Amino acid sequence: MSLRRVVAAFAAWVAILVPLAAQGQPAPPTGRWAGTYTCGQGLTGITLVIVERAQSRLSGLFHFYADPSNPGVPTGCFTMSGTIDHATGRLQLGGDRWIVQPPGYVVVDFNGRIDASGGSIDGAVAGPACTTFALTRSTTPWAAPDACRAAIGKS
């Protein structure tokens, strides 16, 4: 077999195997996400910043605020920590410590999945009268209180 045929065969196998290896392997969740979640106060805007601290160990900052359809929601933020299963994209984030706590609010937990393209996360919210959340990667400017922004490096 000539060297040219060996190289061509190798290139064909690489072209087949590399995409197969990448299928089903969701992108890492690190970065800034924006969307909404629903709890007792109604539909609420959220920005979630996620950092992978060690393999499969996550920390984050949960910043919530009024959605245009529900303008009475106050602003608040708390830290989160959790895990991700990189093979399935399943992640669990639990509420940890308040940075800015509106009266009567409690931390919530997220159980969800990052899609294979790495562009969205959705799932269930665990908390009083809570249901679901939906987030997409965000590149828009982040209007968070200074205390929330400062907590990113400490989460």
C-alpha cells in the first residue's frame, strides 16, 4: 500500500471518528448566562455566572431582577456551588450565601442540563412555589449591583 493511500485512509478515519467523539459531549457551562425562572413571585429575570473551580465542581453567582412582565420583583444575588456531569451535561447548583437579600426571599437550587451545542441550559428550580428555568449564553452588558459583581471572584 502506498504512503498516499495510507494517509488518505487515516484522514478518512479521522473525519469519521472526531465528530463521533464530539457528539453528545456538551460544552462547558462556564461563563455568563441570562434568562428567566419562575417561583412564588412570578416570572423573574436572572443572570447566572458559572465558574468551573475543579474538574466537575462548579461555583457561581445567581443575580435575579424584575422581568419586564413582572416589574415588582426586587434585585438580589447569592452564591451557588454544585457539580456537572460532562458526559451528559447534567448540572446541579445549590444556593449558598446571600450577597444582596431582599426581605422574604430564600435561595433556590437549580437542576438542569446544558444542551449539546452549549448555548442553553434549562431545568427545574427547587424552592418555594418554584417550577422551571431557561438560560442562554449572554454577551450583553451586565447591570448588576456592585456587591454582586464583587462576589464573582469570591464565589
